Amino acid sequence: MIQRMSKYSFLVYHQEYEEFLLALRSLGVVHITERNNPREAESLRALMERRAEIASLERALTTLLPAAEMPELEALPSISEDEGEAELTALSEAFAAREALLQAQQHKRAEILEQEPWGDFDPAQLARLSEAGYHLAFYAISASALTEEYREAWQALPIARSGAQALFVRLERPGDEPAPEAEIIKAPTKSLSRLREELASLEHELAQATEALIASAPLRRARLQAYDRLLSSGYTLGAARLQAVREADDKLMLLEGWVPEVDAPRMQQGLDAAGYYYQQMEITDEDRVPIKLRNNAFTRLFESITQMFSLPNYGEIDQTALLAPFFLLFFGLCFGDGGYGLLLFVVATIFKIKRKGEDNSLLSLLQWLGGGAFVIGMLMGTFFGVTLGYAKAEDYFMGQDNMMMISVVIGLIQILFAKGVAAYKTKVQRGWAHALAPIAWLVVLIGGALVLALPKISLALPRAVEYVLYALVGLSLLVVFFYNTPGKNPLVNLGSGLWTTYNVASGLLGDTLSYIRLFAIGLTGGILGSVFNQLAIEQTAGLPIFVQVPLMVLILTLGHGLNIGLAMISSFVHPLRLTFVEYYKNSEFEGGGKAYTPFKEN
């Protein structure tokens, strides 16, 4: 559900504004109305750039020492701004020095690679040749051009072949004509052995620099995080300064904010004690009220799914609790295998135990999804690709022959439920008069479904109940066609009703058929699992037992691992699609809510 908010206006003398903001921040419950974009302030942009630099250095530290291997300190160290800047500068310089060593190492390897074809020789010998009036020239030429005649004509001494080129040297005197058709190569200034020594020295320096960074990574990361929190507090305080409107020749500062109703008494008590003026304001339709959700322990896990699309606006209802059971059901149907669901539950539980004391909401969600997938997969009769005995019976109610119809029925139930939610939302927002048409549509659809569908499954309604349904459907059709928009001409309503009828008929069919994907995806996963089982048996048949067993394990691990990966993706994506498209459309979800972000110290 959406927590009720109270709107407040604060009037503060300009010289007390800074102290007032600190008092407001200590209370930590006021969401300040944003009037000016803090990103446009030069000083705040500098803080954001500093925080981006910190985030970049944190990622670099995690690259050297993965987060899984980096021990967490019990508490972040206290740090001043000067100490934070010094840490930031020192770490930036350390990474810059390491990067310089990496580049020098790459350059040195390129030098060695270029010189290796010529072999290891002493450049001092070349210098002595030059003193004696000779010059040893280095050339590269097409391998096909370095013929016997060419070598004799130009006294070319072949050295090596590099790809399509041949390398050779030639002893020349000053004034000699260069060898034709050949590219002159710059003579090396260092021996190959010297270059390799320099590379070994660079590798040693690089290893030392990397070891020093790894050894100091946990403490440096903690100091970076502490400095980031300091900057974050400075940013939120600076952003709050910008949101006030100056009144009375800049002598008074007017600030607006939002407080959850449950926290309002505590805020009022704190401001009364400090002697600050405030006034509760009336919420208008133009106000963009921040949204804070409050759900039970189970439903809260699905708030992340709600927020993927959008938070509801303040005039709506929070549908997290309404979509959570459907999403759990859809995930299990798409997973389609009890063994896979059990594995997901076990893995999530293990990680949750290892991360005890941390935020494990995602792992808790995976536990619920894995447990739901296990139950539904067992009902579907599949366990790691093996079809269980009871699921092979022709009359089994969740057999493959019935799953498509079950998926469509589930879809129809959710769509009708969504239309009920839409009718309730209309009643809350606009009153009973405007809610009559959505309710009438719901009666028409449910009554029509009962009258037409029940005889198909050999169920007959009592005659009296059938007559009551006909009467309700008839009255509802009158509302649908002649009272769909209260206050308008009945003929206008008739045209609107006909158009709505067309949209409902076509939309209902398309939306309901979309739920067939639940059957198709679950069926595909089960078939792939059985295929991998069959491959493991058939491809290893006849092999010695000591070869057969490891090979079977390898095929099963790779095959089921791939299938589980695909199942995880499809079991998230398609239920999300059914929720955000079919369900949200039929429930007339508006969204656009802005999250409640109280002004408080990190």
C-alpha cells in the first residue's frame, strides 16, 4: 500500500537557514520539494564528479581484488575532507603509475617481438663497424623477390622470414646505393637480451605495484566509501539549500516538503523544540506527492519488480500485493521443472546463509520463486527433465494436453481481476457514477463466461441462477451502452459504448492468448531437459563404466546448466511482460510516481 503523506511549508529567517537544514537533516523524515535542479549548480557538479571518480577507483580496486575476496571492515573509518582528498589523490597516482608500467611493458614486448627475427646481437659491434667505415643495413623485402640472383647482385645475407616478407642485412660503405625493391629497417639500438632484461625489470615493478595495491585494497576501499558518504551528505545538504524560495527581500526562506503521516508528529515535536515555524498545507491535484510503499514481508520482496516499470502515483493504489501471487505462479509455470526450482531454492538459501546480516531481499525473492517453481514443477510432473509417473496418465489434470487450456484460463482470471482493480480505482478516484460502467463490463464478462463456459465442461447452472445472470448481464449492457460517461447525451454514450465493445472484444482475445506463452515456455524447458537426459544415455552407451559415468555427468551438467540459464531468463522476462503489458493495461495502471527520498545524513 501507499503510505499517506503530509505536505508542510517551512518559513525560516535567512541567517538561520543553515542551522534549520541541519536540524531537518537530523530528523531524517522530510522529502524536500525540488524546485531547482541541483545538477546545474557548479559546486554540486564538482561533488558529483568527485563521487564519479571515487566510484571509478572502487571498480578498479574490485578488479584487482574481487569483492568476494575483499574482507569487509566492521565499520567505515572516520575521515575528513582533506584526508579524503589526499586518499583520492594518492590512489589515483598509484593507479596512474601502474598504468604507466603496463603501457611500458606492452611497448617493451612490441620491441622484443620486432627484434626477435634479427636474433640477439650487440649494437656495440655495429658501432665499431661504423668507426671502420662500414654500415650494416637492415632490409625487408617480399619473400618471392629475394632470389639467388638478387642476393648475389646486392650481397644480401638472408636472416629470417616474417610472414610474406624476408629479412636480410647488407654491408655497405658511405655512398653505396641502397638495395632496390626493399624497405630499409631502422637498426636496433639495444640487444635482444638487454630488452628482455628490461622487460623482466618492468614485470617485477608491475608485480610489486599490484601487490601493494591488493594489500591495501580493503582499507583504501573503506576510506573511499567513507569519503563518498561525506561527499554524499554534502551534496544532499547543498541540494537542499537550492530548494528554498526567497521572500521579503531575501530575509525569509520558504521551503516545502513531504513527511509520512506516521512520522509527522516526531518531526513537529523536533521543530517545536527548536522554535522553527512550519505549517501543514492542503494537498492539491497538481502536487507530485512522493511515494513510499508499505507492504508485508512477503509482498515487500516484489517491490523491486513494481519499481522496474514505475511506482504508482499518489492517486492510485499500490498493486504490488495484487501482482505478487500471479508473478510467482507465472514464474513457476515458465520454469516448468520441479528439480530446477528446488536447485534455485537451495542455491539462494546457501548464499543467504553466507551473507547473513546483509540485505538479502533479492535472495529471499529467489527462494520464494524457487520454492514456487518446485511446487508447480512437481504438479506438472517434471523433475530434471524426467516425466514422473503420475504425470503420464492421460486424465492427469496438469498434463501437457491440458496445460495450454489452463494457461489461457489463468490469463483470463488475471485479466478479469485487473478489470476489477480498474473499476475499484475509478471508484476511488472519480466516484461510483464513473465506476458503474467498468463494473458493468466486469459483470458482462463474468456472467457471459459462466453461461457459455460451464456447459462445455458438463456443468449446468440452476435455472433460477441462469435467469438471474441473464438479468444482470442485460442491465449491465444498458449501463455499458447508455451510461458509460455520466452527464453526456445517451446517443453519444451509445457510440462510445460500441467503440469500447470493439476494443474490449479484440483486446480481450489478444491479451488472453498472450498467456499461452506460459504453457509454451514451460513445455520447451521440460522437453530440452529430457533431450539432454536422452543424449547422456545414448551417447555413452557401450562405453566402459569408468568412462561412461564422467561423460554422462559432463553432458548432464552442461545440458541442464544451459537449460536452467535459459529458463531463468525466460521465467523473468515473460512474466514481466504479462504483468507490465496485459495486467497493467487492463488495470489502467498510470504510474509516474516519484520515490520518497528523505533528507537525512548518510
